Amino acid sequence: MRNRAVTLIDMPPVCLPRSEPAFDFRLGHDLEPTVSTHLVTGATGFVGAAIVLELLSQTSDRVVVLARPGAKTAETRFAEALTHAAEAYASWVDVPAALARCRVVAGDVAMDGCGVTSASIGRVTQVWHSAASLRYEDRYADEIRATNVDGTRRVLELAGELGAESFNYVSTAYVAGRRTGVIREQPVDEGEVNNHYERSKVDAENIVRSAFGPRVRIFRPSIVVGHSKTLEATTFTGFYGFVRQLVQFRGMVNRMQAGLLERQSLRLRIDPEAPINLVPIDVVAREAVTIARSAASDGVYHLTNPSPPPIGMAARAVFDMLELPPPIFVRDAAKLEWLDARFDERLDFYRSYITADRRFDRSRTDAALGGERGDDTAYDASRIQALGRWYLARLERERRNLPVAR
Amino acid sequence: MLSDLLREHDRVLSLSEFFCFTTDFGGRIAQAFAPEPVDAAQLWRLLAGAHPKQSTMLRHGVGIPEMLYRPGPSTRFSAETGVPALMQTTLPHLTPDAEALFSEVEVFVAGLPPAPMADHYARLFAWLTARFGKRIWVERSGGSLRVVRRLVQAFPGARFVHLVRDGRACAQSMSRHYGFRMALTAMQLTEILGVDPYESSDRAFIGDVPDDLVPFLPEAFDGEAFRRWETALPLCGHYWSGEITAGVRELASLPGDRVLTMRYEDFLADPERSLSRLAAFFGPEYVDDAWVRAAAPKVRTAAAKPESLGAAEQRALDDACRPGFAALAALYPEHASWA
């Protein structure tokens, strides 16, 4: 039986003036008396673009996008990201019409005041902060902190200036750090983390909880993968990073000694029975937007897979897809041979995804969704391989300029 | 060692490290063995180009003993201009006035009609052989097993000398050698980035590069870090096994009279006998006792001492070299000690 208990977060006092909501959260989805405005950061990214698409799909609201200009203008970057996402997810949304409901403001969460004035954005109803650095190597520690922690602080300040009534923060389920067992939808303490990225997300969550008043939702997706139907994704970390690391490692070994990995099984330091929590991008976006439009209370929501597959099965599926012999699972680093240890080093960032036996409790999320959940989160070996094959085809195109080895 | 010994032979032109540097430590194999016709200008860019891996090493003061051209205030080429591939070793190995020879080669190459690379090499090597009054040429490059298939195709009439050394000693030597270090770090970076970082500025996958390999990217190259970084022995052992396994497979496909396999350890133990075998393989007219007597004392003593390793390191190295030893033992069962 589903646990209906709702864990309420002990929120600090309201620190922003409460204004009349532009959208009545008590109303059902079909009744939208007014049009709200959402400010979205990270809208050119994987989760951010999907959230924008979902907002444009579920509502008739307006969206203001805070996007960084790069080699292209902020407007172009966003338009391309939204178009790409709509195509990748076979969305029924009319992209030109959807873009007409969006306004792009060039800015950067890593800059003072996010590099914008509040006047350039105008009043907003909800803020969705999904901009983040997903890097993990030590050399990026400053960048990770500047984007994920300081950037979050700046977006919170901006949200206050804009009179936002809700602040939706896209965090990660892996703020759990090294904890195992059942992970509740609760604030995290200062527990041990695995890397700079996790540390930054823990700190950012705590800043969000303590700095913003009216309504704060912290969404914690797990390992976000491609669309549940099309399998397509638009950026490639997490599961895709693991596949890519293995492709790169296989390539390195092949350049060194062709066929070695085909003859010899790699040992992987993982618990094969532990779950790997893959969740499709459309499910993450749909659940986040649905919760934000519902009467759900403030707090933490796990946008995770309620029935995650075991990592051992997933790893075997990926190895098989890459025509490698099944890996041998070990729990002790001392059991790794030299070659195994080299791959193990490359999995440092993925360690918390693949070694810890943890279950993400979804009681609050399920309660907020009112029991509406499809069966599109089931991952067996063939579906994992389908996800991987889609990415592999793309990766091979990106790696077509590899020089010959001999 | 072998190039130096051959250089002393009256009838043999010793072409040292030609393919090592024209392929830029293995990064430009496809270009160096392009099957389609290339014109003189394209050929000259390959021969006389200052290739990126060598140039990076030079700019950061990372040299290898094989690089005989030493840029200085009075030399034509400097760390700033880069040193042409031909000038790293091949031409300075032939003459003290390598810059003059370089100019002669430039004139010769300029007159060549478009042709496949293999034809260009044949003409160039024949011209150099005549230029020095020799009868045959012998090209020797470190790690050339990597391109042995290409060599077999490019030189269908050539004979091959395979000088094999105990993989464990070879691995120790490789681990300290900056040329192999460059080749092996570039190999890893190439697979991570999806491009050779010395040939492309595409850094789409830069986030995947581990911190410890960043100092070996051309844009972040740190000469001190490069010198400090010891290439792991098992990596070198696996590399050796890979080269031996693939190389002997290629060589085994050739008629027996086109391949001479010699052991480095035999060279050290009995230089006269090994040199005589080598000369006899070239042909009866190359057997030269005077050369053997003069060259034998120059055979160096091996520097690497496999037994100086710790037990775990030794075991890892032994494991890494096992496939290579097995491949050799299968091909040469008379040498039980291969395995």
C-alpha cells in the first residue's frame, strides 16, 4: 500500500511580501482563470528545456527564459534548445507558437544580479531554477560552486525582486551523498558527499530553504535519461556519461591492445543488486510541472523511479550492447586487476549511482500527483540497451574524426 | 642502437626514425600512408612539417635522445619555428651538415610528380641511397610494429627485420621514454575527446578528461608535469603485448625469407654472431667481417632491470606482457623462453 503520509519541511518564516497569486493553486488543472509568468533558468539544458516544454504544453502561461549568450545569442540558443527538445520528444507543441509565448533575457547566474535588471524581466509568478554545472573533476570545483551555489543565491535574490510567489529548485536525488537505505523527501544535513557536484547541490538546497519564503519546492530527479517513448535526450551526463566512459575506455584499450577487452572480462566495483535509478526526462518534467500546478505543499519531491532496475542487470546490458563480455562484479577494490582499476578510476563520479543500495521514498511526490503515474519508468535489459544504442549511434557520429590507430 | 650500427656499414643507408617523426609519434599514420596520389607540396608538408606533438615537446624543452637536431642561435630551425620531421633524426643521422642535405632533399622532392606516398618514399629512399653511395636502405623507427601492415603494403618487395626484446624490459624502457609517453598520453586523450587534441581544437568532451591528463593537452601542456608523469608499467606492458600480437600476425603472413626475427638479448650476448646474421639476411654481398668487428663493441648493455620491481608491480607487468609472450611463443616455438 502506498504511504500517503506527507513529510512537511520545517520552513523558515516568510521573508518576502506575499502578493495575490496570479494563479490559484487550489484550482484543478482544467481551470486557469489567469495567465501566470514563469521565469526559467537553465532552459537550454536537459531538464530546463523539458520543463519549459511541459509548461507550454500543460498551461497557457508565459515563460521568461534567463539564458546565457555564447557563440550564439541567448535567443538563438533557447530557440534551438526548445526546437531540439520538441523534436526529440515528439512533442505535439507547436514550437513557433510556443516560442511566441516565451521571452528570452540574456543573463548568467554566475554574474552579479544574474546579469539582468528586474525591470528587464518584469513580474513573475514562479521561478524555476534549473541552471547548474554538471561537471565533477577537481579542476572545475570553483566553477561548480560559482554556478550551483552562488548562482542559486543570485537567482533567489532575483526571485525576490521580481515578486515571485513560488521558487522551484531543480536539485538532484544524489544530495543523499553516501547515505544508503531509504532516502526520505526531507532536507539534507551536512552528511558526507562524494564529489564537488553533490556538495554544491546540498549547499544550494540549504540556501533555497533558508532564503526564500512563500513557496519553495525542491525537485530531486535521479538519473535523468531519454524520453520514455522516443528514448531521445538532449544532453548526456549520468547514464550516458557511463556509456561514454566505457566507449572511451574500450577505445583506449583497443588502441593499446586490440581485442583485449573482448577476451577478458572487466571487473566492476559495484553491488549488482543495488538499484540504479533511471527516470525519463518527460516523466521528470511532467511530475515537476504537475506538482507545481497542484495544491501540493512546499518541500522536497523525489522525481525518481519507484521501481528501479538492479545495477548489475543494467551494467550487463550496457556491456552486451558494446559487445563486451559480461563484467565481473566485485565489492572490494583489492580484487581489481590493473586494467580494472583504471576503469574504476574513471567511474569516480558515478560511484554514488552504482555502488550504494538506496531507495528514494516518493511519498510526498505520489501524494501531490494524486496517484497518477504511468508505467513508463520500467527499465529491463532491452529498454536499457535501446537507450544506450540511441546514444551510441549519436556518439559514433561525434567520434567520426578519430584518427586510425595503426 | 641498430641504426647506429648500420650507419657504419659501407653498403647500407641507415634511415633512422623516418616513420616515427613523419607520423608524429603515430598521430598521422593515415596521412603518412595515404593511398591516393599526393603532389610534391603535400609530400613536403609531411616530410618537412613541424608536426604538433614534436613541436609541443620542443617548445617545452622535452627532448628524446633520438632527436639529433639541436636548435640553437645559429641553426636554421628553432623551438619557435619547429623542427621538420626529417630533421629530427633522419637527416642529422646521415650527415653532420643536415641543413644542407635538407635543402637538397627539398629540391629533389619539388621535382616529383604526383604519386601515392609509397611511390614517393621509394623514390626518395632510392635517391638518398645513391646520394650516399650505398646499395640498400634500412629504415628503423621505434615502435614501428604499429605501422607494419602499412609498411608491408607500401614496400611490397621489402624484407623485414623484427628485433624483439623481453616485453618487461621493453615496458620499463617505454615508461621512461618521452616519445612513448607522448604517444600513450595522446592515445588516451584522443579516445576521450573523440579527436586527436594535437590535430583538432574540438573540445566537446573536455569535461571527460581526468585532471591528471589535462597537463598533456597542447593548450595546457606542462613540461614539468610531463617529465614527472611516469607511464604506468602495466600500461606499457599491455601496449607491448598489443604491438607484438598484431605485429607478428602481420609478419607471419610474409614468406619466411622476407622476415628475420632477432632477439635483443642475443645481440647483447653475442653481438658478432647477431651482426653477421643481420648482414647475411641483407644478402651475401653485405657480409662484412670488418664491419662486424668494428660494430660489435658498440652494442650497448641494456639499462632496464626488470627484477628491480616490487612483487605486485612485477606481477602486474608479467600479466600485461603474457599475451605478447604467448604470441611470440606460438610463432617461434624454438624459443621456449619467450613465454
